[in-house]
Amino acid sequence: MSKNENITEAPVKEEKVVTRYDRKMQKRREQEAKDLKEKKINRIVGIVVLAVIVCFIASFPIRSFIALNETFVEVDGEKVTKFEFDYYYNMSLSTYYNQYGMYMSMMGVDLTGDLSTQYYTEYLTWHDFFQQMAVQTIQQNKALMKEAKAEGFTFDTSDKWEDYKAMLKDQAAEAAVPLNSYVKYSFGSYATMGRIKNIVKDTLYISAYTEKLMEENMPSDEEVVAYYEENKDNYDSVDFRLVQVDAELTAEEPTEAEIEAAMKEAKKKAEEALKTVAKDGELKENYTKSYANSNYSDWLFDASRKAGDTTMVEDTTNHRYYVVAFEKRYLKEEPTANARVIVTEEGDGQAILDEWTKGAATEESFIELFKKYSDDLYSTEDGLYEGITASVLDEEMAVWVFAEERKDGDTTAIVMEDAADYVIYFKEFGDFEWELNIQNTLVSTTMSEYIRGLMESMEVNDPKGNLYYLEVEADLTEQEGTDSTQTAETSATAEK
């Protein structure tokens, strides 16, 4: 027996195609190893010059100077500093966390960890993702600012800035940290109240301009109705009766034969239930198509459906049958409401209402009390909330606001246990909720298309290579072009 005869030959593996991205990632890993080696060498050298460096930094804060003055990226030919970029980065991150943080955690993202080491695609990290969001926000704001200035739009941001400062102070106090520390935590390590002032005031100006554009592009009643007619399934509700017949499976892991037999018996019961479901089925009311079970939602919302129709639907995934009887389809017309609200953290809601009652007891006097007492920094001007729906209110508030007897000028004080008090001045009922939803959909679509058009001219330049995602996008575009060319050549060859 030779020396190698006792060795089992390893199976030949299919060689992985090395893409340009694989080479890029390999290059990055090699660079990181090189950097680590150099770091060890530099550490030894650094000890010698440490005292000099400390003195230099103490006398001239170079990092702050660079962050506040030098170009980090360019948008539309304008310089964006590291400080400004960090502000938008942190705002994007905060907004996204508030909306989708729970889902990110479920996906395994460590929200307190280093985002630059956690990947959301094969080549891009969550840090890259939020950098991209920051750039898009900067593009959007610069585009809208240019349009607003060109149009001659004016808006005094002084009062809004004071409100914003007050809100930050309250949030810092609630977090039990100094204001300056809270600002740095929220907007970046180079942020101070003085430095963020112009950015915030520009944002408030742009917000006011955007509101103006939205008002100008609000759809007409005719456009709302036309949109509803084309998209009824998204807004209508249905009432129906339901009997659910589950297959009786006793084993934890039933065989195919056992499942088949159990489903056969369930089908017999479902066929019997089909005869009486219109009378005996469980009543289901106000179900929208998105809320109804997907096994029978299309059947319920079929345009030809009429009262008394019945059907039986098999669900092989869950081993059951659904027996359904259609009753009616309708557009639920739930009103929205407009109201002024005073929010007070002092537990003096009733006292504020009593003060209003003893005074002029008008809408104007309510506004004065709002300015005097309200702790609510999130409402629109003078405490007015428009388009309120029952679903966004606490149950006690919703019951009062949407009571059938409610009329313009009604007031109440709602004391919330272990929470703020609410003093409410009911102004009027507004559009139906479905009308408001369609209005918002249409104006949002219009605004998105408009802003997207403006942003197309907002070119982004990254002279110092700070935005890795731009490099990946460029490579993807080049790769797609190469793939398309190869596909075309292959097709041409095949045709020959």
C-alpha cells in the first residue's frame, strides 16, 4: 500500500464564481489586517510623541474645526460639513428607530451596537443605510429650500424655534441629563444649541413651505370620489357570517393519510354547515379586505357578490374549512373631528376649564388659555388638531369627542390617571375618515412625485470617499450594464 492510498479523496467542490464584490470585500479584510498591524507599530511610536499631541490638541481643537468647516460631502455643489451631516444622520436614525425599531430588533439588529459592523444587505451595513437616508434628506431639503427662495416664500421661524428649544429642554430634563449633553446625544458629538439653530430654523421654514404646497395640491371632492370608485376594495367594509370547521387531528405529527381522513370528515361537516351558515354562522361586522382572512377575502369583495351568497373554502395549510355567508357591503362613513386641546402635566385640567367657563367662554379665550397653560409642544398653532379619528384617541376621549350629541363649542376636562390632563374645545366634525384617507393618499403621491423630480438635479459628490454606499451603487450599475450586454450578446449568438 502506498503512502497516499489510505487517504480518502475529498469530493470536488464546485468553484465559487468570484465576483467584483467578493474581490472588494477581500480587499477590505486585507486592509483591516494591515491597519491592525500598523496600529500596533504606531502605538509604539505614538508613546514618544503623545505629550506633543496632547499639547497640540489642547491648544487647537483640529477635529472640531474640520467637522465644522471642511467639506464632508457635496450636494448640488454646496459644501456639507461633518457636523451638518451628523445632524441629518442622527435625525434619520432616530425617526427610523421610532417607527421600525421593534422590527429591526426582531431581525437581529443590535440597536445599541456598532451599526457599521451589522449588515442589512450582502455589502451594505446599517450605518451605510442611515448615511443614505441622511443624504436623501439633505437633497430634499436643499431642493425645497431652493424652490421656496425662488418663489419668494416667507415665513418667520422665530416662535417655532423658541418652541423647539423649550421642547428640547423638557426632553433633557425628563432624561435627567444636561441640555448640552442631550443635544450632543441627539444630533451628534459636535452639536450645540447654537450650532443647530440655523439647521432647525431652515427645517421649520421648509416645513412651512411644504404645508403650503400640500394645501395647494389638495384634491377636489370630484377627484376623491373618482379615486374611491377605482379603489373600492381598499375602503369598503363587509358584514358576513362564518363557520370554521377544523380537521380533528389527534396526533402531534399526523401522517398524510391521517390528515386526508380528518379533512374528509371536516368537509362533510362543512357541507352541512353550508345549509345553515346564513342563519347560524358567527356574525363578522365591518371587515375591510385587508383585515379579512385571505382564504375568502377575494370572494367577499367580488363585485358580483350579493346578500345570501354562500361558499365553502378549503384551507390545506391549517387543515380546516371556512363556511361563509355574505350579508352586505358598504362604505363606512365615520366622521373625523377638529378640536383645540390644552395638555397640562400639572393635574389642573378641571381648574383650567373652570377658569375658561368663568371668563368669556369663547374659542378665542380658549386659545389664550392654551398659550398660558398648555404643555403640548407637538400640536399645530393655538392647540388645533384637525382630522382626528377615534382610533388615535384614548377610549374616554374618543367616546366624548364622537358622541352623537356633540356640537360646536362643547368643552370638557378629561383627567387621566398617572398621565396628563386634557382640556378639549370641540370645534366641528370634519370630513369622513375615508375621504381624509384618500385626500392624504393623493396629496402624498403628488408631493412625492414633485419632490422626487426636484431631487433628480441634486447631484451628490463624495470627494473624500465618506459614503461607501455610493461606491456600491456605482458598481451595481456597472455590473447591471455588463450583465445586460452579456445577455444581449448571448441572445444574438443564440439567434445566429
